Amino acid sequence: MKTFHKILTCLAIGILAFTACNDFEDINKDPGGVDEGNVKVSFLLNKSIIGAQQNPNIAERVFVRQWKDVARFDRASSMTVGFNADEWNNEYLSADYGVKWLNHVNMAVKLGSERVQGPVVAVYENNVLQMSRIWRAYIISELADCFGPIAPVNNFDGEINYESVEDIYHFILEELNDAVSKIDTSADMSDIKAEGSDTFYKGDINKWIKYANSLTLRYAMRLSKADPETAKKYFEVAAKGPLITSLSDMAEVQEVDGWDDLAGVMSRSWNTQALSATFNNLIIGLGGIDFQVPEEIQNKVILKDARKDFGIKLDQHLTVKTNAPGAGFFFNALPSKIDPRATVLYSIPGYDDGVILSPYIGVPAQNPKLVNLKTNKVDDNSIELDVNYTWNTWVAGKWGDLSAYSSQLLHRSTFPSLSHVYRTSTNKRVWFGPWETYFLLAEAKVYKWNIPGTAKEHYEAGIRASFEYHGLLNLVDEYLISTEYNRIGTSVAFDHIEEAVSYTASYIDGYTKETKTFTYHYPKNSIYNNGETNHDLLTKIITQKYISQVPWLPLEAWSDHRRLGLPFFGNQAVEIVYSPENQEVPLNFSNYMECRWEFYQQRLPYPASMEVNSKASFDEAVRLLGGKNIISVPLWWTGRNN
């Protein structure tokens, strides 16, 4: 890391020359000029933040179809089966997107550093410099957490210096710590508020301090496996400072309808964003709260205990080649108990309340029919299913012939899908919520790090913050004391740590119409603690953190899973064997009931164009990665490549 701090004041002429007017014309006092003296540092910082909001082009490719997929926030089959979207990665890691966001904030740091050394300095310039350093820490982490080693900053001499993930993370932590120490809370920030150049906090420097400290908790905890000593050191210091602990402190940016950087990150109507099997199995039964059935449909719905009654078994039409609970069953009702956040996040099939159901998803036009396996077509003898007021989802992946057999059932209108509220560009994109702070503190207490409070206090505060965000505080007290298990074998009550045991559940055979029973066995998450528990304190904490991060923070949820193997991710369908030689995950007919690290994508590969156009940089990046440029190579902070 000997050259790292030196090059952090410069930009690369090879990626973004300062003379490129089109990148700077809207932030210069003189739109036609490129004189550094005409550039406001605060505008450069804000331009980076707004760019990172992701316009609809890159948002669909990265946020929705890669991050949400690999974090199992959505039911999808791209990254979860090992799909390498080279074209998308090429766009993301380019001067149009990720590199531009980084270059803008790098320039903000460069110019800010020069300004504070000058003879005349605006009272807010030092604080804007520190704000830029804080934001740069985030942008560097985003790119490194996706790809691995990157060039966090670049030089005017044209050199591009790639740094290891280890060096990047040690720099990030020191940079955040130093930036906070140099902020002047007495400085007048009113000019920043007046010019509208702080999209996050409108010049409120105390909130920037909270953001920086909470980011430090996030990145220190990222090192809990690879470098626990460093993790503990930085975490304990940051935990003693002010943190993001209320909704009013959240780092968030208002979305705006249209097709630009501020358009909603999940706003493309054609993205179904259906409930995933991972999320569903976490929230079924969790918290012991009654399904909040809207008054106008209470006489139309049937409620069943979805942990003990699995509905209709249709294992000749629905995949069972997965270790995900509920495989092969159609649940012909609404679950009587469910985490109440589920029904504000996702629509009820068949129910158009004008708020949650997206017009694009719509209500089922008719009852779906399954292919008659005797005639191999849909006919009068086909099984017909009423999907209205039901709650179903199944793992994605390779369904083979079953995709055709169940095509009508797999229509977007039959799944609970992401609320219209998140699709309309009227929301605020959340970059850091108070629940994350609390769950990080709770995890640290499990490790016995020296921070204020108890694990239980922080855990419950995180849940309360999440419930408050969703307008559900009236239910949180009952939720917090529940000892009922979800389908993974985890409950809410912090002091309830008795391991769940197998039990007898019932179902209707969809082909014979007989009522039958089977023994339900909780899944074995062997990549966490050798599969010995589904119900220790860390599992509880990460389960709640995961639920709370939906839908805004899939990258964080993915990073937690890569670091810990939590929460439980069921395997995708294996009706057809995967092809590891094509970088697909190595799932086959003999191992789909197992959990293995290689079943879960670890990174985005560098785009092919990088190897062609920048061979030396590509070779150095791969060397620092410590493996081949493939999806299965774990990042340094996972602790699995050390």
C-alpha cells in the first residue's frame, strides 16, 4: 500500500481527461470553460452521488438484474445460476458509469485538497473535502465488492494502478476515520444548502459524521472473517461516535420520474421483481403476526398455517430438484402468519388495491391450467388452479420441460411482486438505514467487541427501525416476543434459541386428490457453522438484517451472504445439469440438496474488453484477485482465499 495514498490525489488522463468539457460543462460557472478554478467541489461531489443513483439503463442491468438477483431479493435466474453478463459489466465498469462516478469524486478530493491549502478558503470548503472523502470510500467499496481489485484512483500521467481488496479496505477504514476527525462542526454550511449541492443531507455536516461512522461499522464488519483484529479496532472507535440511528438520519436520495440519473432504480415496468423463494421461506410464520388481510377482501380469502399445511403437491409440474423448502407445492391460500413487512413490500395476487399492485403485473386474466401430461397439452382435463388470494413462489433456475408444463402458472400475475411504491420514482433511494447500524452493533456484541449496549438491545432496535420505516410500529411489540419459527427454523425473540425440530405437515396430492402427510425437515445450511444450527444469535441478526434491507440494499445482503453464508439461500432448480465449463454454478442431480460455497456467485467478472484493451491492467487485477477471472473466486474479505 506504499503508493496508494500518494495516487489518491489524482485522476487518470487515460480514463477521464479534465479537458473533456461534456463531463464538466454543467458544473462549471462558465459552461464553456474547463479552468479548475471555475469548478465547485460541492458540485463535483453531488454529480458523483447523483450518477451513482443509476439511470434506468444501468439500474436495470446492475441493481435489478444482478444485485437483486444474486441477493435473492427477486425470483430470477441470471447471476444465481452463474450467468456472466459481460456486456452489462463492461458498461458498469466504464467511463460512462462506475468509473465516472469515481472520477468525479476523485476530482472533488483533488480540488478540495488544493483549495484548503490556498490563501482564501470558503468556510465550508474543508467540510466539503471531508464529505467527498466519505462518499469516495463508498464508491470505491461498491466497485471493489462487485469485481475485486480495482484502480481506485488514477494519475494524470496515464498510469492506472490496481490495488488489492485488502489494501483498498484498509485505506477505506483509515480514510473514513481521518475524514471524520477533520470535520469542523462549527462551520457555516448554509451556502451548500442554498445551492442544493448536497443531495444527501443539504449541508448538515453532523449527519455526514453519522454517515461516515455508520459506513465504518459496515466496512469494519466486512473484515470480521479476513482480518478480525483490524475490524474490531475500527468498529469500536466508530461505535462510540454519532451514528445513523433514526429515519431522519438516513442516507437517501429523492427519486424523480423520467429517464435520467434520478429516475427510480427499480422503476422499469417490465421487470417483474417477483417474491423470491429465499425471502418467502424467511417470512412465512416469522413473528407470529396474523396476515393483515385488507378489509375489502376478508370474505374472499382462505387463511392456512403455511408451515403445517403445504397446500397442493404438484411435483410432476413444479420442480423438486432443489433444497429450498416448499418445492413442488402450490399453496392454495394465504398464510395465516407472516412477517407483516411482506405485505407492504409485495402484492397479493388477484387483489388490486390501487397502491401495492403494479399495473404492469395486473391481476390474473383467468385461472391458469397445467399441461395434461397424458396429452402433453392444455385441455379440458388439465389441472386448473385458482391463484387469486394465494401466496406462492418457486425457485428459479433450470426447469427444463417443467417450464412448459407450468407456463400458465408461472405468469407474473400469479406471484406476489414488488410494491408499486418502489416502481414509481416517487420514493427515496435508501443508501444506509438505521436498522443496518443496529444490526451491525448487535453482530459486534455477539463477537464480544467493546461497544455500548447489549446485543439484544441493538437487535430489537434494528427491528423497530425497520417496522417504523414500513409504518408497522403498532405490530412490533407482539412481533419481538414471538417464538414461532419460519420455514428455515428461525424465530424472532432474541432469547429464544431452542433449535427447531422436524414435524409432520399435511398436503393434498394434486393428482389423486388424497390428503397426505410428510415429515418436514428444516434445511441444513452447511456453509454456516457446518450446518449445525438454524437458530443461533447471529442467524437471527442476519435474518432480520436481510429482511430489513429489502428492497434497497441488495449489494449489502449479497456481501453478508458471501461473508457468513447467511441467511439460508436455497439452490436453484436442477431439472437440467449446469455447465461449470461455461462458468455456471456446479449444480447437478447428485448435489442439489447440499449447500456449497461454489453454488453462490462470489463476484462479477472483469469485462472481456478489459483483457483485450488493457492486458497489463487486466493481468495485474487478476494477480491481485488471487485467482482466475471467474464468478467463483471469493473476495479477500470473505476469508476464504487467504
